[in-house]
Amino acid sequence: MLLAALILVGFTTFEARADRRVALVIGNSEYREIPALKNPDKDADDVSKTFRLAGFEVFTAKDLTRLQFEERFRNYLAAADGADLAVVYYSGHGFQIGGENFLIPVDASLKDAADMEVQAIKVNDILRQLRSRSKIQMIILDACRNNPFPRKDYWLRDQLIVAGDSGLAQVTGSQNTLIAFATEPGAVAYDGAGDLSPFSSSFSRRALAPDQEISSVMAAVRRDVVKATNGKQVPWENSSLIDDVVLMRGAEQPAPSPPAAQQDQQATERGIQVADAAEAIGSRDIRIPVGVGPVPLKLDLPAKDAGVSLELANYPATGTLSLPDRVLSPQSSLMAAEVDKLRYEPQIGSSAPIEVGFQIRVGNAAKQATMKLSPDVDPCDQAAGEPLDLQGVVPGRLPNEIGGGALEACEAAVKAYPDIARFRYELGRVLLASGRVDEARQAIQEAADKGHIRALFALGSIAPSGTGTAVETSKATDLYSKASDKGDPYAMAAWGRALFNGLGVERDTGKGLDLLLQAAAMGHVDAMKELALIFKEGRNGVPADPARALAFLKAGMERQDAYSMGILGLPTRSTPVVMACKVPPKVITKIKVIRVPVSKPKTITRTIPGAPKVKPIPTETGRTSWTGGASHASDGNTGGGDGGDTGSDGL
């Protein structure tokens, strides 16, 4: 019976799975246009340490501009895909307008009515993305401060809204969501007199109480803050959680002491074991692939004695160390027999080598060893990753930038990692770029079947086998809708355009406009161009506003979109040119469009000598794009945009 029990315990341990818990912690202090805040950077350090001690993978970011936020948030979303718990913690300026909450990047100026949509970050956009990727979502905001900008009226959707109440507005979450505020709706939170804000200081301390459910943690935080502020600040949360959430699980049991017989061994023998173990670990420099999950380190420690124990002396600055049954924290310890099962998962977006230090002990003998782990992006990702792919691991390439060797790299990646849907999708991109449309469609379909969201959009945008019938259009828009619901920016732009204009579906101007704004908020420049056209002309009940159109063109320009640059009269160069002027340069504040009659354009297919002839494929915008070696972006787009068409939209 004892043997059977031991076997059962062994199988239970083997089958156990460490929950995936991911946190993004942002602290914005050094604002450029408005007064700086003294505590958010320190808050971010302290809260990041708390989540790391609790076993989370932690993305920490400070003093983010709008473009930096987009990049960091995309990396975080890729890591949070399929997570059990996804958390965003923000400390910095934030306020509400018309019941919508906005977080403010450090470069925001908000001087014009159109600036809110292109400069600030909508909390609801963050929440929508978390809902589509994780089982449980938490957003914690230490950002309930007064509007620090002189201007008070801003465009939101199709209305000009005047900022009213102080602080943030109540947010309604979906099932299994917690949204916590440093203070009650409409009230103001304080930085406090110390190095940390009252809210962040209390949260960092209370969240580490072992085995405390989150509602108990937040109740304790509320008591602390009320006391610290003499009742002026009352933390508040809105919860629809149906599962228990415990941030800090029960403290790990310390490594057992060596048996008495082991304690009596000679000090020399202990020293040899420690030295051998330290040499085995310290001599390692291991390259770890990014975006394929936890990778076994296979350390093969020579010392297998039950008396050998290891403590983490230096936890990696990024990424996550784990065993099959648990995620390790900076306070973790493990036995020699567990070392061979040790795994590491690099943080997406981080390429710098990291160090892991261990304190190795046998009895009274001890020695420290440090090994190096180097994140390694797969050649397929490097060659064929796509821009704005929220399940991708690289900034991405446009179709014309997919070069030689990509096919071999992606075929090798699919073979090595058959369960990683991203590699099948990237293989499909390579096949499509080389004109092998049927093979590309099959690879992309396989990726979609395995859960790759961008693949759903791509299936809708690949030229159908027929002639563009209503049935085929319906299938495409259905795929766009499904991918849009999962948060893909390309799909949100395509589905939003169809709804706004009634293209193949019943027109829904409000929902279409919302989706285009959400896609633009994720950095999709095709959505920005579509919005610029809508606001320039005024369409479907949305009033014309050239200043608002200009704001979206400027946003596209900041993302190196060649079309936006051309409209603004700027050279579409990949490298900046510095010119000396004797007179101040003119600043563009308005755009004027002169329409001239033009003949119906002909469809032009660019060709490359030796390349197979490929039928042009309609993009989600309805224009023709190239699927061979050349690209619609050859007019100067350097890949900093989204891969959308950069030709004229008629603006």
C-alpha cells in the first residue's frame, strides 16, 4: 500500500501544471508637458517585485510614450495568450471623459480636441484585449487624479465631450474580471508623503500575505489607505470573479535538512560535491528559443545526493523559471533531484542575456554558481513574422521584406515545433509571398485550426477561388468578425470598415467606427488612414473635422507610414535627414484636398524576373496588393507600420 501511495504521488506530481500568471506593471512619472509625479516609477519597482515574489511573469515598464506603450502592450499580450490570470497595474496620470477612462503616456500634450484618441490609452481597450486572451483578468489603477491639461473638451467616437468629474469613472467588467481603483469613482488619489503612494505601498505589502483571496487583500488595502489619508481616499473595486484568486500561494517548504548520516560525512567530500555542482551550472551558456513555452535546461547536475540543495541567489531579470508543477520565485529553493527538471521561458521582446545564480549547499559546505541564458528568436520569426501579430514575438516584416531562406527556416520551425501555430502561419506567409497560394491557404488554415488569430483574418483576405461572389464576401466578413472578437487589429480594421460602410453586411456605423478606433489604438495605420478619410469628408452621420483627420495622419506618420507622410508633404525616407534652415520651417496645421477627374485605374501587377505569375489578391481594404516578391510598401515604407496598403485612398 505504501508503494502504491508513493507511485500515485509521483504520477500526481508529474501531471500537475503550473498556472500561467502574467502581469504588466507600468509607472509613469516623468511627464513632458504636465507636472511630473514623484512616486509612480518607485511604485512600479515595488509592485513588480511583489508580483515576481508571487510567481508571476512580470513585464515592467516606466515612463512610456504612446508608441512605447503599444510595443510593450503587444509583447505582454503575446505572453498572456492563454494565461490563467492576466494583470495590468498602472501608476501615473489618468482621468475620465464622458465616462471613459484614459491612461496618459509621458509624451501626451492633449492640446487639440482630436488628441485624446491618438495620444491617450483607453482602459476599455486594455480590458477587451485581456478578456480575449486570459481566463481571469485584473486591472489595478493607481491613477485617479485630476485632469492636469488646460483643455477640457475632446472628440470621442462621434461626439465632442467635455471633461467633468475628477478621478476615474466606474468600469463594468465581464465575467471573471476584477477592476480596482486607488480611490472611489469620481474621487482623487494622492501620491502621499513617502516614496510610494499610499495605495501601492499597501498593495505591495498585503498582496504577499500567503493564501489570501484577492477580496481579502483589497479589503485590507482599503483599511490601510483610509487610515493613511484620514479618510480622504477610499480604494474601490468592481468584481465579477467567479474563481478564487490568490496572488501569494502558501510559502514553499524549505529544503529538508540532510539526514544525520549525511551530516556526519567528511567536510572534504561535501566540498567536492558542491564544487562539482557549481562547475556544472556555472559553465553553462544556454540559448533559449523565444515564444515556444518553457524550455527544459537539462542541467544534468552530477550531485544527486539527497543532501544537496539549491537556493535561487539571483533570479533572472526577465522571463520565468519553473518546474513542471510550479513557477519559481526569487525565494524558491529546490533539491538536486529537481534541477534536471528546471525550465526557463524568455520574456517576449527581451533579447539581452540574463543570469541565474544558485547557492549550492551540502551540510555546512556552500558555493555560488551563475549560469547565462540567452533568448534566441527562431529564424522563421525573424524572416516571416508579421507586424501587429498579437501572438507573434517580433516587430514583423512586410510581404516584400520576406527574403531568401525564409521557406527553409519556417519549414524547419514547423517540424521542430508542430504544436506552435505561429510557425505554420508564418510558413503560409512565405508561401503566399512566393505565389504558392493554394499551399499557403492550407498552411494558414492549419494555423487557424490550432488557434492562431491572425490566420483567421488572412483566410478572409486571401483571394478566393471564385470571382468574389456574395457568398465568398460573406465568408470573408465572417472570418474578420471572428478574428476581431479575439482582438486582432487587422481584423478589427477590416470588420469595422465593412460595418461602417455597409460593405456586404448591414450597416452599423457606431460599431464600425468603434472597431476602427480600437484598431488604430493598437497601432494599425490602415485604420488611421480610414479614420482620416472619414473625418476629412464627414460620412454616415459622422461630422467632418479636418483637424481630427490631420491628427490621425500625424499618428500614421509617427509610425513611419509612407502614405501619411506623403499627404503631409514629408519625404518618405527610411532614415531621417537633418537640414539647416535660415528661417523657421512652416508647420502644417491644415490640409486642403483638390479633387480632379481621373480615369478608371487599371489593375497593375508588378513582376519580378523569374518569379511565378500570381493573380493579385484583394486586401481587406478592397484595393489590390501584391503577394509575390515585390510589395505595395516599396514606395518607402520601412516596415515600421502595419503592412497595410500605402497607396492613395483618395484623401
